[in-house]
Amino acid sequence: MHLSDFDAEILENRKPAFLAGVDEAGRGPLAGPVTACAAWVPPAAVPLISPLVDDSKKLSAARRERAFAAMLAAGVRFGFGYALPAEIDRVNILEATFNAMGAAARRLFLYTGADPRRALVLVDGPHRIKRLDCAQEPVIGGDARSLSVAAASVFAKVLRDRWMGVLDGRHPGYGLAGHKGYGTAAHLEALRRLGPSPEHRLSFAPVRGAAGARA
């Protein structure tokens, strides 16, 4: 089954006036924001982007960038949201992810003029988005099943990766542009050597350990 077939089936059976996919990037890293995107794929864009768009984890960085550009050119609309490390530390990563996803969906509704009361949001994973007042359908493995969710996954990953490159320039020595904040051996060594930066999540055990070792 093609990714677009899943969305077509949802549209046929559920008949929402507006179908969007939501996904996030960056729940697991030790540094940087969690970034969420909501994507709407207009019917005319489906044949243009289907050969390029897939679960972002299956695509190389270069292929994600090509898919990103193709989606923008084809008229795919997206909204984004993010939660910074301070918010993650304050409310926990799951709640921060819900906040980012909700913000992404609301921005998409605003940008497109869609009525949330007539929309259906496909959410990657097992959970509905808290504090988002519209119909939702959790889809486990959604970024590998739904074109809308896969589009959102590519948008989220590209935006976050680009931002990690910016943070690398602001906080040199950690290698953020390379590992994107994940807990690689090189990143953990840099944490031990330099201590946490303002972009690190102090509620995550390896970062908390590095901070405590330097206290």
C-alpha cells in the first residue's frame, strides 16, 4: 500500500473536510528543542510528492531536503511548534511534545483557514494530542503509513536539523550539528569536558550527571 492510499481511505471513510498529519522530531536527544509539524497535502500535490516522501528516518539528509523542497513547491502547507529545553525540564518530554504538536496543528489551521471542527488530525504514535480541540486519530507507525504524517515527519526533521546547525555555531565544542543532540559517545565526552550548555535538557539523566560532576 502506498502512503497516499492510507490517507485516501481515511478521506473516503471518515469524510473530514480537512485532513492533516502531525509528527515530531527530537524527543530523544539530550540537547535542543523537540520540534513538531502538522502537514496538509492538497490533492494536486499527492502525485508530485509521493515518490519522494517517506518516513523521515528512512531518508538520508539529502533526500529529506529534496522532499522538503518538493513539498513546498507542490503547495503542501505546514505549521510548526517547538518546546525548548527549559519547557521540557519543567513539564517533562511527553507533555512538552503535546504542547509542540498542538501548536503545530493550530498554526496549520490558522495558515490554511481550516475549521478545526471539521478537521481530522492523524497523530503519529499511540496518543491523542492533549489540549487540542479537534478530531484526532492516533496512528502507530504513522510516518511509515500515512503520506500526511510522513510529510510532517520530514518537515519536523529538516527544521530541527537546520536549527541544530545554528545552535552548533552558538555553542561550539559539543558537535551539535553532527549528532543533532543525541547521546553519542562524542557528545557524552563533550558534556563531561564542558558541562551542559543552555541548550541541554537538565532533566535527562546523562546531562544531569554531567552537571553534577562539575558542581
